[in-house]
Amino acid sequence: MLAVLASYRTLLGKKGAMAITGAALFFFLIGHLLGNIQIFFGPEHLNNYAAFLKSTGEVLWLLRAGVLACFLLHIYSSLLVTVANQQARPQGYAAKRSLETSAAARTMIYTGSMVLLYVIYHLMMFTFLRTGPGYSPHDVYRNVVLSFQQPAISAVYIAAMLLLGAHLFHGAWSMAHTLGLSGPGYKPWRRMVGPAVAAAIVAGYISIPVAVLAGWVR
Ligand code: HEM
């Protein structure tokens, strides 16, 4: 435990924390998507699923606390890594490879910040029910449909999902690299599996506002 805490002082330790919390958030996104697509099976399915989650009581709060902790540690570590990268910059780029890495890192901080803003907006909307009239804490289906029937809200969501996709796309690559999956044997994972899962997550999330706008879900 102490060794893990001590390794956080190093750049590799911070990157490791980002990789692990990023992987946990990746799994949260898959779970959240599997829950959300219940909307395609009708109001009872989605609302029963939401009621089931709430009925788990402490387990749900434990999961929420875990997601929040991963989110905060991921953001905090990303800021420390960005500062460390900037401090290292005056020494110049040793090779083209480091140039590529730093360009990816710059994109990550922008897409990550936008995703953070999106999550705050999203929580205000669906968890704290602060943004729209007619929302009900017991009718998640109706809240989602009412929201996405407004093209501006759907547009914000779709744009945020595309930014999330860019973040996951680079994130999957960086995570593989940090966790040592960088040998030739892991090339298919880095090039195919990570990006394919990221694309499937984004397509799954985008399908919901699209289905509501098209009137398939109402
Ligand atoms: C079409 C896309 C999405 C829909 C329809 C959706 C729907 C919802 C709903 C209805 C809730 C509230 C659940 C409740 O308290 O009853 C929620 C919570 C949440 N969503 Fe989403 N979501 C979407 C995308 C996302 C994305 C992309 C992220 C992360 C980047 C995300 C992160 C969260 C978080 C962190 C919570 C709080 C979880 C909790 O309080 O238990 N959501 N979402």
C-alpha cells in the first residue's frame, strides 16, 4: 500500500493512476450504457431498472462514491501530468515520438475538460432534475424523452458524445501504453479493440437522442 502511494510521486505512478481510474470509468460507461438502452424496450423497462438501482441502497452509494473517487483522481492526476509535461517542454523534443505523445496529451486535456462540463450539466439535468420543467424523480423514461425531444439538448449531447469518443479513443491507446501493453503482440488491442469499444460506446449513447428525435422512442 505504502509502495503504491510512494509510486504516485513519480510521473509513471500518476500515469498509472490515470490508466487504472480511466479503465474503471470506461467500465462505468459500459454499465451506464447497458442501463440506458433499456429505453428501447419501453418505459417500464427503464423505470424498473432505475427503481432497482435505487432499491440497492448502500450498494448504489458505494458505487457512486467509487465512480466519483475515480473521476476526481483521474482529473487531479491529469492536471499533475500536464504540469509535469509543460515543465519538461523547455528541454525540447527528443524525437518525433514525443511530439506525437504531447499532441495527444493536449487534445486529452481539452476533450476531458469538455466531458467534465458535460457531466456537470448531465447531473443537473437527470440526477438533480434542475434544468427542465416536468421532470419527475420516478419517471426516468419521461425525463429522458422530454429532454431529447428538444433538438438543442440532443445536439449538446451528441457533440459531447463525439468529444467523449475522441477522449476514449486516445485514452484506450494511452492506457495500453502505460500498463505496458506496448509490445508487438498487443498491436491489435491498441489499434483495434480499444478504438472499436470506444466507437461502440459512443454510437450506443448517440443512438438514444437520435431515436427520440426521430420519434422512434416517445
Ligand atoms: C444518451 C446518453 C445518456 C443518458 C440518456 C443518460 C441518462 C442518465 C440518467 C437518467 C441518470 C440519472 C439516474 C438516476 O439518478 O435515476 C444518469 C446519471 C449519470 N450519468 Fe448518464 N446518461 C447518458 C450519458 C452519460 C455519459 C456519456 C456519462 C459520462 C461521461 C454519464 C454519466 C452519468 C453519471 C456520473 C451519473 C450519476 C450516476 C448516479 O447518480 O448514480 N452519462 N444518466
